[in-house]
Amino acid sequence: MATVSTPSTTPSELSARLRTWWIILRICIEERLVYRGDFALGTLMRFLPIVTQIFLWTAVYSSVQTSTETAADPAGQQTVAGFTRDEIIAYFLLTMVARAFSSMPGLAGGIARSIRDGSIKKYITQPVDMLGFLLLSRIAHKLVYYTVATLPFALVFYLCRGYFQELPSAEIWVAFIASLFMGFALGYYLESLLGMIGFWFLEVSSLLFVYMLFSFFLSGHMFPIGMLDGFAIFPGSSWSWGDLVRILPFQYLAYFPAAIFVGKIQGDELVRGLAIELCWVLMFMALSRIAYHRGLRRYSAFGG
Amino acid sequence: MTYNRSMPVIEIENLSKSYRIYQKQEGLLAAVRGLFSREYRDVEAVRSVNLTVEQGEFVAFLGPNGAGKTTTLKLLSGVITPTSGTARVMGHIPWKRENSYRRRFALVMGQKNQLWWDLPAQESFRLHQEIYRIAPEQFDHTRDELVDLLGVGKLLRQPVRELSLGERMKMELIAALLHSPEVLFLDEPTIGLDVIAQHNIQTFLRHYQQLRKITILLTSHYMKDVAALCRRVVIIAQGQIMYDGSLSGIVDKFSGHKVVTLQLAEDHVPVDWSRYGELLDVQSPKVRLKINRQTVPEVLAHILANNAIEDVSVEDPPLEEVISQVFTEAGAQADAKDAARQVAATK
Amino acid sequence: MQHSSNTDIGTTAPTRPPRASYRRVFLTFARNSLIRDMTFRTNFVIECISALSWMFMNLGLYLIIFGYTDSIGAGTGWGKYQFFVFLSTTLFINSLIETFFMPNTEEFSEQVRTGGLDFALLKPIDTQFLVSFGKMDWSSLANFLFAIVLLSYSLSRLEYQPGWIEFVLYPLYVLCGVAILYSLMIALAALSVWLGRNQNLYDFWFYITSFSRYPMEIYNGPLGTPLQKVFTFIIPVLIVVNVPARILAQPMTQPKWQLAVFALGATVACLGASRWLFLKSLDSYRSASS
């Protein structure tokens, strides 16, 4: 995914490039491992919000049963926006996995900062492509995270196995994994694009905040997007907030993979969804590439 | 114990400070291993230092980077606690961090900044007034006096981030001196400053010290700071005191040579100068020779008897050269010691 | 110019005031922070708006939930407006923490890393005080103001009306909640002295306090009850919001009063424990020299 700038790459050049990538990846992994105290605590803490979420939604469903407006599914269980209690908890657990792929803490802010303080120069003076380098360091970051987090993740899913009715079919698994990887790519290119807006505007922190806000609430990891269907964008409109959110790319960061896994997206809808996600990924990949080149040109023209 | 003026202001006995430093091995496997078990190395920043400083002295700490100068100052100001040994400053043990002690000294660090970055220095001074509980009249008086001495009156209302490095350092000094400390620790106060700013700060420090008769400990890289300000010099290398005495005494102690410059007569016949001593350079009609201190009179007599010489001067070698030589030797000694210890450890 | 100690002076200098006035130092901190915030006015406004929009998004989430249910948990007494009293209480406590302590504890970790803590250690004033109150973030008070509005509106929609005792106790318990969260924060910051860096301090904070954001009744069942006990009696984050919110939103029963009494003790214990940890951490401070 890191770009190969010259299309005619000879085998020896390719191997040299691969070696460079490997060394970058390795150094990034080592860097992540130095602060182990931080790291162990950080991984552990990440599971706290899901615990509170499980209890919150269990409480919500317990009172839904006593209220009248909501429908019961054929099996007699109460549903909210098409989810039974077990499904919604399985869904939240899965959005956590999805967020682990798509969230890029500090990426956009880091790029903006390096533009502001001039350390972006090192990508101009050294034969390293910034988007490629940062992608590798993100992969390293994620690899280390998964290595350490697999065990706790496995434990949590084992403890919560009761919320999963049955394991999905092989096709769903493939689609789920594909959506996770595309979620990673989407998150990466979206955030680097945001960071590179710093080439044109020095202060991007408020923009980043808005992005964080949207990705937090509209990616579906606080509630399934279907819950917004009952709320019209403005009174009397036939469009609901749910329809709007489904157009935006944020749902692919959390909602989409999780909804695939719990079987809420199937058949044609699933294929269409994956295709649209791929389009988003390619679009942001191209946009960030363009922004990088334009931005660097602007930077070297005006100085930092 | 109560401290009174007849006692030394600073008494240090066998003061040591060592740090544990995480040894990072190269390689991915080692990094993974580092998650579970780690190797540490003990670094002795200060090794059983003994020192006594009397009231009103202006003492310079000289030493290469990492020699333990700054660590000593930090121990004396109570910022860090020692591994072993004792120190008393005006009768207080610094690392007890008693307010009564903290009210009586100040530490200025050339590389760190304690003023509020986005506010005029004035506001930080006000904060110091409240923290040190300085009476308003006294505060105004001291501030005006210091501002006057340093010539920064017009800059008081400018945000600190807009000041030059030299101006900022002056403001840092004012902030540190507002509560009229009796002991002042200066860590590289002129680092990174241009020659003029350096000179201004030197002049100020000398004047202020003479005026107030306070005790000052200074660390610096710049020999000019030391030469201009301090009569007493302490050389620290590898955490140990190598020398304690006057600036000129350094040359006597560490340099066994003098530099002899000969001005030759025009009709002088070329000779092989290297048989008299180490030939430094020849810039006809001048010749510079490095000659063993003990043999100077003898050699000089011989030279004068056998050559046509118009003028002679005998000088000490440049101080900086001597000191850097001392540092290098200390470093080499320590390296040898470390190597020996490692050999002993691996056996 | 007088030199105030030129004759024999013992370890206590009688001519000087014995200690700094903490109130005046605090006011100077507040004043300096306000001056700074006002020099960057645009930034200040943006931060106010950010804080408010974050809050509105949260409010939106609960409005969605209450679109599907009448109360959080059957029979817990946390209906829509009771819960909004709860939410206002969360906002009060969080905005106070963000105004006073968040900028400082974040900076503390940074100071430990860069060695900037040196200066705090030199001052003749309590180091924890200096570290805890040094900077203030006035923009975080925007949520505090909004919380007043939300609380007043929610109370007016409630059938149950608290008496004057409840209104007197409410601010006291809000402050207790702030104190407990502050203790937790300063303890985390003290840990950063040992861990070397604590980049994720804000994250930890967010994760741990996520327990305090919902009524404690939701934690029940074989897993929930022990969890409720742990986060009430060992790391008392559950009582931070629950105790004051109950006082205003629900009729108080004896077990609820008992918990309120416990909250007072827990506050004192937390402050004490975190202070001990903080002082311990200062002893192992290494002062990076850079």
C-alpha cells in the first residue's frame, strides 16, 4: 500500500526497498515495546468501557420489556432497532474489534504538528515517503497491540460467548475480515488526509476535534446506526438521521464490520457495502497522495 | 542543629548519587524480551564528593558534559535525593525540602524555563511574590533594582515567548532573585547566549554578588564566565572532584610545561629547535616552544647563550587547553576502570 | 535594601511570614490563566464550543436511548429527567475537574519527562498544591454553565422535589466527587514518575471514569454486583456522581443515606492515599537533565 513511485522496479531494487520497509517496521515495533508499563495498563483499560456498555444496555433492555412501544421479535424477545439484547452486546464487542483496526490515535495530530514545527522536512531531505513510513509505523503499532491484546480479547470473547448465537458462515467471516482491513486502510488515509490539511491551515486541532466527535458518535460504536432511523433530520422530513449517517464513511470504522458479523447485513447489501467501502478507501488513498504532493510543493515553495 | 554565620554555608560529605539506566539491546527479539525482563546498569553521577563552601564565596564547577556538576547542584537544591552521604546548606538538609530552606536559596537553569511562556514576565514575578510571600514594598523595591541592573525595564510587559534568549535569561534571574536568596545555584546561566549577552550577565552577577555578599555556585562551559567571576574553581570529572583551588592554580597543578616564545635576531642561523623542547610553531622571526616546567631556566640559559635572540617571553599554556587535557585524562582513567570492572565481572 | 537575615538565623526565620498564603497563590494562578486564555481569544471560544458540542452529542445519545425506553433499568427510579439530573451532576464534576486539574496533571507527566518538575520542588510551598493548581482551563467552565441550565430544567420536570437539606448537601457531595476523581488523577500522575512516561493518562482517566457515568443500579447480577462493590468500596468511582445525583433526583432512603456517609469517609481516604502516593513518587523523581 505504501507507494512504489517508479513503476519499473528491478528485482534488486525491490528487495532493497523491502529491506528498508522491514527495518522501519522493526524499529517502530521496538519503540513501542520500550514503554511496557504504559502499554500493559493501556491494554487492560481498553476493556473497561465495554463492561459499562454491557451493563447499560442490559439495563435499557430490562426496562424496554416493561414499556409498550417496542416490538418483540418472533421468538418473543424485545428488540431495539432490530437488535435483541444479546445481539446488541455481541455487536458492541465486535465494534471494539473494528475500532482496534480503524482507530489511529495521534496520527492526524502528529502530521499536523510535524508540519507546524518543521520536522516534516525530514521527509523532504531523506529518501523516505511519509505516507509509506507512517503506514508502516501504524502497522507496527497495531501488530504490537494485537500481539499483546489477543489474550485479553480472547478472554473477553470467551466470557461473553453466551451473547453469540452461532458462528457465522465462511463467507461472512471473509467479508468481516475484509471489512476490518479496509477499515484500517480507511482510518489511516482519512486521518492522514486530515493531518495534511495542516499544509494549508496551521491550526487544525478544532477540525480534528470535529472529526473525532463524528467518528465517535456516527461510526456506530456508541449505538447501532439503525437506532437513528426513528429520528427525522428535521420535523416532517422523510429523511432520518439514520439515512444520512449511512451515506457518510464513518460507519465503516465500526458499525459495518460488526453488523456483518451479527448477520444484519447480508446478500446483495453486503456485496454493495463492501464495494462502497473499497471505493471510499481508494478515494481517500488517492486524495491523501494528492494532498501530500501538493502540500510538500507548497511547503517547499513557501518555507516552513 | 542551628546554623550560624561562622559556619560554612555548604558542607558536603561523601555525597553520592547513582542512577539505574535501562539497557536497551538492539534487535526485535531483544525488544520483546525487554517486555518481561530488563537489564539495568548503574551510573554513578556523583561519587563521594566532599566540599565546603564559606559564606560569600563565588565557586565555579567545571567539568565535561555528564561529569556530575548539574547533579550536584540538583542534590544541593533538594530536587533529587542522594544514594548516600550528607549535605547541609545553611544547616538544612536539602532533600528534606523544608519550606524554611526553600525560601533561602534559588536555582537558575540556563536550559529550563520557569516563567509562564505566554504571559509577560511581570505576571510570573507576581506569582513569585505570592509564593514567597514577599511584602509589597520589598517586592517593588527588589524588582525595580534588579530590572534596573539588568536593563530590561521595557520588556516587562512583553510575553516571555517574544523575548530573545538573553532577555529571557535575565528575566529568569530576576525571578530567582526576587526573594533575596542567600545561596544561589546557577546551572549554565549563559548557555547559548551571544558574547554581549554573556558579558551582561557576568557583569550583573559580579556586581550583585559583591553587593549582597551572597554565596554562589556556578556551573559553566564557558571559561570566560569562570575567569570573570570566580576565584575558586572546583573541577569535577566522572562524578569526582579532581581539583579545588584557584583558577591559576590549575595550570600549576596539571600542566608540567611552559610556553616559551623567542624573537630571533635577523642574522640568526637556523638550528634544530626540537632538541630544546617540543616545537609548537615557527613563524619567522618567532619560534614557540613547549618546555618542561622544571628545566625552563636551564634550557633558556642554554638557548640564550648559543643563539642571537632579541626577545623572550615565558607563559603558561592556555587554561582551556590544560583543562580539556584534565578532562580527557579523567575520562580515560574512568574508562580503564570501567573496563577493569567489566573484566572482573565477567570472570 | 534590607537583607533580612544577616545575623544568626536558625532553621526558622522569624522575620519572614511562616508560610505562603495558599488562597492568594491560587488567585494569582486563576488570574494568570485567565490573562493567558484571553490573549488567545479565538482558541478560547473554539474550546468552549468543542466542550459544549461533545456534551450535546452525549445528550443526543441519551435522548436516543430514552426514545426506546422510559428508564435506565426497570424499577431503578432513573427515568428521563432523573437521569438528566444525573447527567448534570456528571457535567458539574467533570467540568470542575477539567477546569482545575486536567491541565495540571497532564502537564505534570510532561514535567516529569522533561525535568521541569525541578522548579516546583524549589518553591517554599506545598509541591502537590503547586502541581495541582498551577494552570486553569477556564473554557471548561462552559459545560458547568450548561449543567446549571440542564439541572434546573430537569428538576422542574420532576414530581419529586428535594428539600433544603438536599440542596445544601448537593454541592458538598459534588465537591466530594471532584475530590475523589482528583485523587485518582494525581495517583495516576504519580505513577507516571515510576513508569517514565504516561502518555495515556487521559485515556486511563476516560476509561476509569466511564464507570462513574451511569447509575450504579445497572451493575447487578453475578458479575455486576461484585463490580459494583469494587468500584464503590475499593476504587470508589461509582459514588462520585451517584451520591450527589440521588440526593437531588430521588427520595432518600436509609441505605442511600448510609452510602452518603460512606462517601464522606471515602473522600478523606482517597485524598490521604493519593497524597501519600504523590509524596512517595517525588522521592523517586530523577530529574531528566536536558
